[in-house]
Amino acid sequence: MIDFSVDYNINPQTVLTFYISGVKGGDVPGRIYPDGRNAAFAYLEVTRRF
């Protein structure tokens, strides 16, 4: 598994976060997900402090 995350402070109250992860699976994911053993996940998040 490999993952990468970046936080960027837009201003003191607002943070932008980007995250991405990837994994190469073996037999278990191959049985659960027959279309492939590899997976990727990513998200973009905005956090606002009040």
C-alpha cells in the first residue's frame, strides 16, 4: 500500500486536503472483487474553522 496526502492552508480558517492511496492485492481482494486485485482511493476535502 502507498498513500500520499497534501494539506494547503488557503487562509487561517480554511484548509484544503488532497489524499490518494493505492494498493496491489493478492488472493483475498481477488476473490472479493473479481474484476481486479488492485484498488485506488482519492478524496478532496475542505475544512473550515469557525
